[in-house]
Amino acid sequence: MDREHQLGEYLKGALAGKLIDSNVRRASCEEQRTARENSSVLRLDAPEVLVVRSRQDLCVHVNNFSSRPARGTLLLRGDETARGVSYEFDAPFELDADDGHCCISFPWRAPAYPTRIKWSASVHFENQMGFSLPECSAATVVVREFSNPVHLS
């Protein structure tokens, strides 16, 4: 193990309530082209329902519609209603002029109890003081297990 990996494991243990996972990655989303056509600068894909303790990727799509390259930091925050736990992720990004877009994926493990989490994503651009974007949001309901619908004849 390298030193950085050991530090990440320590932080996971020390901050277990936050369930932080630092394996942020650029996703090669096929949806990037459709995200681009969506004409929104920011879009968050989070599961609507998830079983306790299961892993899921939270994907944030960022588009650049300006005529200049853009770079900054993407922030993703989840606030849990049941116990007041918050989850925070961030990742740097860099986008080309006009046609720049990326999909950043954050791996996340659901808590061990049913709850509801409200996610919000925001972007902070470098060298663009006073320029801000509205946040985008989504919600995830964590359940013990998926229930099978009963079909009546």
C-alpha cells in the first residue's frame, strides 16, 4: 500500500459516519452527448431508491457553453434527514471552450439503515468572480429491501 491509500483508509475509519470514498473518477458516460443536448450546465444522476449498504455511483454531468475554456471544482453534498449525517465530495474539472463536457462519478455506499438523502451539486469556476450557477438536486430513499409488487388476478 502506498501512503496516500493508507491515509484514505484511515479517514474512512475515522470518519465512518460520513462514508467518504475518495475514488472520484471521470466516467466515460455514453450519456455525455445527451447531457450536452439537454442545454443545462449541471445535471446530477443519483438513484431514486437504494437498498441499505449497497454501493452506487453518483454521476454529475458538467457542460461548458461559454466560448472560453473553464476549470473549477465540482461539489456534491448529501444531507440525510434521519440522523443529520452529511456526505461531501469534490473534484476538480477542466472543460474545453464551447464543446467541453465531462461526467464525474463519485462512488458511495448507502448507510446501514433506512433514510432519505437530499443531494445537491454545485460548481465553482476559477477566475470567474461573481459568476455562479444554480445548484441541481436529487433525492435518494434508502430502504431495507425492494418490495415485490403483488399482482392480483
